[in-house]
Amino acid sequence: MLDQLEHSTPAQDDSETLSENVFRRIQAAIVKGEIAPGSKISEPELARTYGISRGPLREAIHRLEGQRLLVRVPHVGARVVSLSHAELIELYEIRESLEGMACRLAAERMSVAEIDELRRVLETHERDAAFQAGVGYYQQEGDFDFHYRIIQGAGNQTLTKMLCGELYQLVRMYRLQFSSVPNRPRQAFAEHHRILDAIADRDGELAELLMRRHIGASKRNIERHYQEALVNPSKTRGES
């Protein structure tokens, strides 16, 4: 597990900064799949890897548990989350409903400048090398994430806390895992443009419908993956 992580020691020397540094590095490794789902987290091994004391490390682990990237198993300790098929479908059902709502609110509340910025985000996605090669969709986080920007633009703090806070990295983890089915990156990009056009036209009803359809397509792709995996466990995973 840990041989895939960087073994450099963080340059900072105060506990808070060390904890933040390690938190971000472990978080990225989990979301990108460099630490596999279901892997046991060894505190002594991580402490040796990063050259830090157990205090800052435990703080980082606690924060990762809060993001649902790590789960605490009785008599075992912390493990990387590994959602079952049913749990993953439930997560996408939540996304479908709440991100649809976010689109409707964004159509009502985003400023013209925010909509222009969202269009520039899609232009950045279109220039991405993996997207140009047809092998994946742009998967940067935060302000470079189309979904994240819409949720922020909805102007609902409770919704933002749920989708850009506690669930965000867990959702990203599975969006990355299902991001490379053939033809899906360009289909997803076209769907994003239609969603953006509806927001720009202030058509909240259409924007909500299009986002629900977009995430629903992702959910169906996951269901197909699980069905195919019963026949061929090495089948390539698909879209976000």
C-alpha cells in the first residue's frame, strides 16, 4: 500500500501543518486509488513513512473518517472505505436528487460572471490531454470541478456542506474509478454543456432535469459494470 506514496518528509514542523500536509497526501492517494479500497491503515507504518508523530497522524486519520474515506472497524482499526454495490447506488441516488436541486437553484442565483467562469471551466476540461485522447474526463477538484462550481453557485449553505464537504471526496473517489468507459467522456462533456446552457438561460426546471439525467446515466453505467463484473471481473470501469 504505502510503497505507492511519496516518502518525502513534510517540510513544515508544527503539528497543525504536519497534520494538514499528511491529511492531503493520504486523501489524494485514497481518492486516486493508490491506496486500494478496503486496505487496512497502519498508523506505525504511516508514521514512519511521513516521519511524524502519532498525534498529527491520528488527527489526519480522524479527518479522513469524517470525509467517509476511512471507516473504523471494531477490533481491526481504520480501513479505506469500500462501498458495496447497493451503497454506491444509494450514493448516486443522493447525488441525482441533490445535484439536480443545486442546478435549479444555480439557474436562479448564479451571477453572469459566475456562469462565464463555469463556461471557462468547461473550456479547460476540453483542452485536457486525457479528454482529447478519449481515455478519460478532467477530474481536478474544487473550482476546476464542474459539479463543485454548480453546487457553490446554488447559494445554499446546507447543500454546499453536504455535497462539497462531507460527501465530496467520497463521490470524487468513485467518479475517478468510473471515468474511462469508451465514448463516455465526450458524452459527459456534451451533457455538461447542455446543463450549463440551461443555467445560462435561467431555466431551472430544465437544468435540474438535465443534471438528474446526467447522474442517472452514471448510475446506470455503474450497474452495468457490476453486472459485467459477474461475468468478467477484469472488465474496465466506466464514467463519473
